[in-house]
Amino acid sequence: MKIINKIVLLTLFLCSSVTNAETANVFQHSIHQPMSQVYDRLYKALEDEGFYVVFEANIGKNLSRFAEKWGDNYNRNQLDGIRSMVFCNGWYANAVSNADPAMLALCPLRLTLTEKNSITTVLFARPTVIAADSPAKKILTRVENEIIEIITSLKIEQ
């Protein structure tokens, strides 16, 4: 009897581990190219699909101003670059506001790109995590899937 309980508990643990892996809070996609080769293609791919970039931040450049002040605590992961894009799609923003105005906290959306050793990683906070119990989850699932498709598409990997 005890062995059966252990097998059931182990099975439940393994199933929950798979679920957690599939629903990570942040989607990550690495491309074996420097950010200088990825950034503009990602920008264009977003805009080609109706997600207009409204703001860009070169976070790495801004942080570099503090290198001397922060000393050994500056850029301990030795990232070669950090940039961010803030973007929006009017149709999706309207659909989200119709479903749950509180989820407009997600508008606009953003991506962060990091580079280390000529590998660019695109980071995207999954809106469905915040909208888990929202009436807007269905539309935000669609948005999330579309953004992930843009990130992983050949449009940015050449």
C-alpha cells in the first residue's frame, strides 16, 4: 500500500513539474547571432504583424554609465547588451479593454533582448500569467501566441 502511495505522489509531482515548465512566466528564445543582427529584424517582424514599436530603450548603454560607481557589482553576468522594445496593437488593446479594462495594465507590451557571447536572448513576460483569472485571458492568449510566433519565426533568424 505504501509503495502505491509513493508512486501516485511521484506521478503527481512529475505531472506538476511538466505543467510548470510549459507555463513559465517568461518566454525565452535564444538566437546564435549578435543583437546587432537580430534587433532590427525583430522590430520589423513585430511591425509587419501590426505590433507597432512605440518606445525603445538601450538599457545596457544606460547602465554602463554606472560602471565605475557600482564597481564589482556592475554587470556581474557580463552581458554584452540589453535592449528593450515597447509595442502595441490597437485592435488587441481595444479587445482587451472590452473584455477586462483592468488588463490594460499590460498595454503596451514589451520585449527585452540580452546578448552574451554573440547569442541574443529575447525575453517576453507572458501576459496570460497576469490574466490567469481575467475575462481577457482568451484574447491575451491569442496575443501571447502571436508574439511568441513572431519571436520564433524565421523572420528574425534569416
